[in-house]
Amino acid sequence: MLLYTILLACISIFFFREGMLLVQMKSRLLPDFNKEPSLAKNAGRQLFFISICAALSAVIMLFSLIYRQITHTPSPKIGLALAFLVYGFGIIIGMYRCYKLKKMLPS
């Protein structure tokens, strides 16, 4: 659980930084969006959305871990499921929106 929390915190930081670079049109990983400022801004928002979902999932998992340590009982299954669902849906929705923006790029 701790490894998952650390991994999602790193993913959240990565997407946040890449989103900020994308808004500034300095992205090296997504250079296609550097051509148009409006698309870069929208793609940066989507990466920020993914970052928020990853951070929220990490916080939920961390609370489940703390609850487990305090009560000496198994972690609540609803908390674990919620953590996975938040990140799963967040990354699917965010990447789909980025895909739609990529299709709008001029050739």
C-alpha cells in the first residue's frame, strides 16, 4: 500500500510538471501541442486533471494505510476500491480528452 501511495505521488508530480510545461509551450514529451496555444492550454488542463486524480487516489490509499495501522484491522475494502477507481477513471478520461485534442491538431 505504501509503494502504491509513493508511486501515485510520483505520477501526480510528473503529470503536474508536464502540464505546467505544456501550458508554457515548453513540453519536450508532447511537442505536438506546442504549436497552438489554445490546444496546449487545454491539454495542460487535462494533465492537471490526471494529476489531481492520482494525488486523490494516493491520499485515499494513505488514509486506508493509516486506518489499518491504528486499528490493527484490515483496510476497508471500500477505501481501496475507491482509490483504484478514482485513479483508473481519472487517467482514462484525461487520456481520452487528450486524444480528442490531438485529433484537432492541424496536420
